[in-house]
Amino acid sequence: MLRRKLLIVFGSLVVLLVALAATAIWVLQGALADLDHVNTQAVAVADEVNMLNDGLTAVEVDLYQIQLGRQRHLDSLIDDVEAAHGLIDRIGKHYVVHLPESEGPFKTVQNLYPRFEQRVSTLATAQDENLARKYAIVALADTMTLRQGIRQIDRNVREHARLEQENLAIRFRWLVFGIAIGCLLVINISIVVLLRAAGMVLRPVDKLVEVSRQLTSEHFEKRADLKDADEFHELAEAYNRLAERIQL
């Protein structure tokens, strides 16, 4: 009976400690995963926005070259425009650009770019040099509008990532604080339970030791009075029977 009680007590403590450790690991892993996700998204979008800015810069250089009458830059212009289109599609796959603060500028860029591509195509097929320069000027104006939208997207994405990182940092601090409080509670509960378990063993042992001392001092009338129905009770009954026989 006593062994069962002790097994229940210590088993409950072990289960409580394992549950606390598992919960702490799970919660911290979730917070770190969210933080890593935010950082990954922010870095990916920032890199692709920078690449898109570089691509638009290359497009602008090609348009300026065409304005100067250097038609050999048409192939490079078409390649740069197609590469920028691919980057816009890749940026559109990130959830951060579809948030309310970034959705508007991204839609503007997304809707303007097909018209910009059409103007570049018209520029590539224009036979008149003056007409080609006119189209190049219009295309340059479109690149300025695109760059403004992309710049706005970049600012919004960086600000969103900063706010999410701050929120996750606050959440992480509260999680650590909660885990610390939980550990203190478990430690206090463990101390109380262990003291209780120690009392379950030490109190009957003290009584049995006292009866043994009385028996060795020839006080045969002393009896051990243990009310709990456990192994110590059986031992006390054996002591009492022994004392009774010696007394007789």
C-alpha cells in the first residue's frame, strides 16, 4: 500500500515535469519558427525587390541607349523586361505583399507592368527612329511609376517585418516569463509533495523506533499505534505481538 502511494506520488511528479518540459519546448519552438518565418519572408521579399530595382535600372539604361539611337540595346531591353516580369510574379507569391498596406502598391505595379511590356514591344517594332524615341520616353515614365510602387512595397514590407519581430519578441519574453513561473510552481509543488512523502515514511519509522527503545528498556507495556493500513502498520502489529509475548 505504501509503495503504491509512493509510486503514485513520484510518478505524478515525473509526469508533471515531463509535461512542463514538453510544453515549454513546444511553445518555444513555435515562437522561434514564427520568428524564423518572418525573417525568411522579409529577407526574401527585400532581396527580390532589390533585384527588381536593379532590373528596372537596367531597363532604364537600355531605354536611354535607345534614345541615343543605339538600336543594338533592344535585345537587352526585352530580356531585362522579361526578367523584371518574372521577379514581380515571384514577389506576388509572398503573403506580405498581399497585406492591406502593400496590396494597393503591388496591384498598381502588377496592373501597370503589362502595359509597360506592350510599350516596350511597340518600341522594339517601331521603324521610325523619332517614334521609337517617343515610345522610349513614355516607357521611362512608366519605369518611374513602377519604381515608386516598388519602393512603397519595400517600405511596407520592412515595416511589417519590424512590427512582427517586435510582437514576437514581446511574445517570446512573456513565454519565457510564463515558463519561469511554471517552473517555480512545479518546484514548490514538488517540495510540498516530497515533504509529504517523507512524512509518510518518517512518522511511522519514528514511532517504531520509539517503541523499540521502550522495548529494549523493558517497558513491555508500550505498543505501537499506527492507524494507516500499510506496510508500517503490519510491522507495528508484529512489534506489538512481540512486546505482548515478552511481557507475558
